Amino acid sequence: MAASRHLPRVKKISELTDQLIGSLRHLRFSAPVTHIYNPLVYARDGYERYLRRFGSTTKAVVLVGMNPGPFGMAQTGVPFGDVEMVTGWMGIHASVEQPRAPHPKRPVLGFACRRSEVSGRRLWGWARQRFGTADNFFSRFFVLNYCPLVFMEESGRNRTPDKLPASEKKGLFAICDHALQQAIEIYRPQWVIGIGGFAEKRAVAALVDMEIRIGRISHPSPANPRANKGWANLVETELSAMGVDWLSE
């Protein structure tokens, strides 16, 4: 009975996902971007399992990432979805199809991917260390990505959304801002916290008319020098400084 009470929230997020996919499908991107993956399409099974397992209730804090990593959500459909963390800690196993035009240097192997998503290992590793079980963490937190698209250059190099031309960012950000606003209305958190500066800025822009507290934590990417010196301790300090340390009690 308790689980069925929360199913409408999952249904709303699933419907929002369908709308987001449809809106993004009409966008076009120019060189140096040559390939675009949308794991909400080909890895939808993993994303839906994530929603049903952990996204059926309101949240105190929603953490917002930038976009999928090549060895995380691009493989599993789960935000920051390092395979080992998704299967071992979250208990999620899912089928993964193929993107429409795979990049030869960025294959989608799904849950058979052997590469580790460092950002995901750090984020979920901290959550496991602090909260123990996934159920305990997700009873208070949820994690979403602002943009679901993976942009790749001919070399296979990632191109993050903030590096797109202004004309392309305008349409993309308008769609993603709207989707984030709707997701926050569904989850009704007290805090929205950007994982990195980009996500914080987009949250501020998207949620400008909502009475909600917005903050930022350092991104766990190995490209962030501060994250390489002990990201778990760093994020604890940052959350405490924002006044959300009570969530760990």
C-alpha cells in the first residue's frame, strides 16, 4: 500500500522524461560536436529502475549534475552511474540498447562496461560512507542531471554543455531549465545543490521564481584538483557550511 501511494510521482517524472526527450530531439548541434548520446532513450530501463527504486518520494535535497559521463550514465542510464556502484550498492541491473549513431571511440557496453566513472565512484562512495545503505541516502537525497545529453567530438573527446556556442546553448538551456523546474516541483526539496559551478548557475536561473535554497558543492571529477585531495571530506565541509549537515544525523 505504501509503495503504491508514491507511484504517481514516478509516473510524473517518467512523463516529464518523455517530454524532455521529445523537445531535445529537435535540436541541432554543429562541429566540433559530431556525435550525441541520450541515455534517457537507449538506457531508459536503467533510468526507470532508478526512479522506481529511489525516486518515488519527496526529498530534502536534490543534487544536480551537469550531464552524463561517458562511463557512468552513458552506460547505465543512472546519474553518475558507475557500474559497480549501480549494481553493488544500488542493486540496479538493467538492459541497455545502443544509441542511434555510436561513436567508434565511445562504445556503449552498458553494464558490461569495465571502465570506472571516477566522479560516480566518489559521489556514491561518499553517500555509502556517510549513510550506509542506498535506501537511507535516498530517503533524504536524490540526484538528477541538468542535461541528459552526451556531446562528443570526432576524436572522442567530451564537450560539456557550457562549451557549446551561445546560439546552441540558448535552446538547450531553455528546455533543460524547464525540465529541472518541473522536477523540483515534483520532489519539493528544501535544497537544490549544484554539483559544480555550472549546475548551480543553471539551478539559480531555472528556479528563480521558486522559494528554495540553492547551493553548490565541488564537482568530484578528477579534472578538479580539489576533488583529488579527498572529495568526501571536502563535500562534508561544504555541506556543513551551507547548514545541511543535519541531514547526516
